[in-house]
Amino acid sequence: MLRILLNLLVIVSVTTADALPNTKLLNDGNRIPIVAYGTFGKTNEVAIIKPAVIKAIEAGYRHIDTAAVYKNEEQVGEAIADVISRGIVKREDLWITTKLGLDVGTREGVLTSLQTSLNKLKLDYVDLYLIHTSLNLLDLPEHDYLNVWKGMEDIKKMNLARSIGISNFNSSEINRILANSEIVPSVNEIEVNPNYVDLGLVAYCQSLNITVMSYAPFGFLVPRPYLNYTTSLNFENPVLKRIAQKYGKTSSQVMLRYLMDRDTIPIPRSTNEERMKLNFDILDFNLTENEIYQINELNEDAKVYDFYDESFFTALADYYGL
Ligand SMILES: NC(=O)c1ccc[n+]([C@@H]2O[C@H](COP(=O)([O-])OP(=O)(O)OC[C@H]3O[C@@H](n4cnc5c(N)ncnc54)[C@H](OP(=O)(O)O)[C@@H]3O)[C@@H](O)[C@H]2O)c1
Ligand SMILES: *[C@@H]1O[C@H](CO)[C@@H](O)[C@H](O)[C@H]1NC(C)=O
Ligand SMILES: *[C@@H]1O[C@H](CO)[C@@H](O)[C@H](O)[C@H]1NC(C)=O
Ligand SMILES: *[C@@H]1O[C@H](CO)[C@@H](O)[C@H](O)[C@H]1NC(C)=O
Ligand SMILES: *[C@@H]1O[C@H](CO)[C@@H](O)[C@H](O)[C@H]1NC(C)=O
């Protein structure tokens, strides 16, 4: 009897893995889709998010990245309900990542904040819940990301999030969590792109079996109107162009594949149907070690999202309406 049950378990787990191609194993045993669809945009333009997420899922994306601060969880939720009701996907085929509001600095605040997000998303669990940043950006009187992490452990134990992780954490902050917690974060979502290749932090996370999700994958190669930084990199860059020509792809696709071949999960954002399809069409080629190295060399150590810079955060919040 026990053997039959065990065999059944094996069959079920193999079937689940087969039903989820293009996934990667996290340190908690869950499988996460290896390309995500980003949804961060101006909060007075959230109406475009519902049709965009529907089109993204129709185009093949299975992983959606949102956050409480994006103020678009309702639109994401409507899109999910739409594609599920039309039989395009089942809930278990999707991977929904959202992030804790910036207004939570304590253990107790986590559950309430997640419940608000779940209501907006019209879901009874998320696949991944992240602490958006270690920093106390809203100057809350009571704030410690370690206490917040304990709240994250609570909601994982309640099965309200299948996986839990962090975003914008550096190595010392990760060490403090590891030394004082039960659960190792599954994911650290950080900025990685050819302007900011961040070899050290990516390698450190990977050495701990913490999966890196790479946000702002196009760096400064796309307009960042609220910033003054000028880069010498563009989509015509000869290194990117040469690699793109070799594989019959575009420079933008090479940038995303570069992130995948560094074993990270890129999170491109596009509300343009053609570009969202282009950004997903990166599963049929891969780069050589040498090509990865050549793109690493383009590094300018220039971050789009420097949350340590207060004037940056003010400019960002003004531009996006946070
Ligand atoms: N955890 C965090 O703190 C954090 C911070 C930032 C971002 N994120 C996540 O990461 C996602 C991506 O970051 P992001 O939105 O800043 O930037 P991104 O994906 O690097 O760039 C988005 C911009 O690139 C354009 N674009 C998209 N595909 C293109 C292509 N193939 N060729 C040329 N232009 C293209 C888009 O315009 P069109 O729409 O017109 O195509 C848009 O203006 C966010 O949406 C969010 O989900 C997380
Ligand atoms: C990472 O975690 C997964 C799931 O627990 C495990 O199977 C794998 O062996 C781990 N990898 C490393 C390098 O520790
Ligand atoms: C990490 O961030 C903390 C602030 O939480 C800062 O004091 C520390 O210097 C940073 N460490 C690294 C390695 O960047
Ligand atoms: C960019 O430059 C303009 C003009 O010099 C200035 O007013 C603005 O504050 C700068 N923005 C940032 C984020 O530094
Ligand atoms: C890389 O691409 C080659 C050729 O398409 C393929 O044989 C190989 O399995 C791919 N490797 C990975 C890690 O995807």
C-alpha cells in the first residue's frame, strides 16, 4: 500500500514538472517560470495593465511580477480571472509574484498587507511574496526588515504564499537574515542589466541557492525620463549587435538571454504587443561563456534604481505617482 502511494507520488510530481516547462527549481522545492512579465508603470495609467497582462499570458508568459506600490494589483487580478475563465490557463499554471507595501516595518503588518493584495488580486494565495526593499523609505517609526522577515515566514507557514523572498537586499542584509531566521529566502529580486551587471551580489545569492530575479533588464538602453544619466550603451552596441546577428535575434533579446544564461530570471516590461512577444521569444538559443563575458565587460556600474539616493526616490515617486 505504502509503495503504491509512493509510486503515485512520484508520478504526480513528474507530471507536475512536465506540465511546467521552462521552470527552475527554487531552494524550497517549488518550480518558478524562468521568464517573468513586469508590470511597473505610471499609477495613473494602470488601466493599460489588464489588457497588457492578458496579452502577455496569451503570448506565453506564465510569471507576472507586481507589487502593492504599483497600485495595479486589481488590474492584474482582473486579467488573471479573465484568462482562467476563458480556459487559456489554470491557476496552477501561473506564477504570481507580488511585494509587501513600503508601509510595513513589523512582523504583524505582513499578514494584513498580504491579505489586502490577495483581495485585489482575487486570489487565495500568491506564488511568491517579496519584501520590496530592506530600506525604511517611508521613515516609519518602527521598522526592521528582520522582524518583517519573521512575518514572511508566518504567511508561508499559513500557505498564503508558496515561496517567500526579498528584493533589493545586499549581502550583509542577507547574512543578517540567514543568521537569525528559520527560512532562507528563495529569491532576491535585484537590478541586473549590461549597465549594472552586479557580478558579486548575483554570485553571492547563487552560492546560497537564492535565485536571482533580474529587474530593469534593459537598463539605460530604454528611456528613463526621470533620470539624467547618459550611457554610451545602446541597442546598436557592436558587442550586442554581433551576438544578435549570430543567432538571428535582436540586441534586446540578447540582453534578456544574457540574464537567463547567468541563471537569473529576467523581468522585461512592455505594454506593446509586438515587443512583449519579442521579449518572450528567447527560449530557442543561448550564449556561450565568452559572449556572457563580453556583455559583463559592458558594465558601467550605473543603476537605474538607486534607492539609497533620496533625490532618485523623490524623482521616481513623482514620475510614477507612487
Ligand atoms: N523589485 C524592485 O524594486 C523593482 C524595481 C524596478 C522594476 N521592477 C520590476 O521589473 C520590471 C522591469 O523593469 P522596468 O519596467 O523598469 O524596465 P525594463 O523592462 O528594463 O524596461 C521597460 C521599458 O523598455 C521598453 N521596452 C520593452 N521591451 C523593449 C524592446 N524589446 N525593445 C525596446 N524597448 C523595449 C518598454 O517600452 P514599451 O512598453 O513601449 O515596449 C519600457 O519603456 C518592472 O516592470 C517591475 O515588474 C522591480
Ligand atoms: C537548491 O535547492 C534545491 C531544492 O531544495 C536542491 O534540490 C538543490 O540541490 C539545491 N542546490 C544547491 C546547490 O544547494
Ligand atoms: C548593505 O546595506 C546596509 C544598510 O542596510 C549598509 O549599511 C551596508 O553598508 C550595505 N552593505 C553592502 C555590502 O553593500
Ligand atoms: C536632472 O537635471 C535637471 C536639470 O538640471 C534637474 O532639475 C533635476 O533635478 C535632475 N534630476 C535628477 C533626478 O537628478
Ligand atoms: C544551448 O543551446 C544548444 C543549441 O541550441 C543546446 O544544445 C543546449 O542544450 C542549450 N543549453 C542550454 C543550457 O539551454
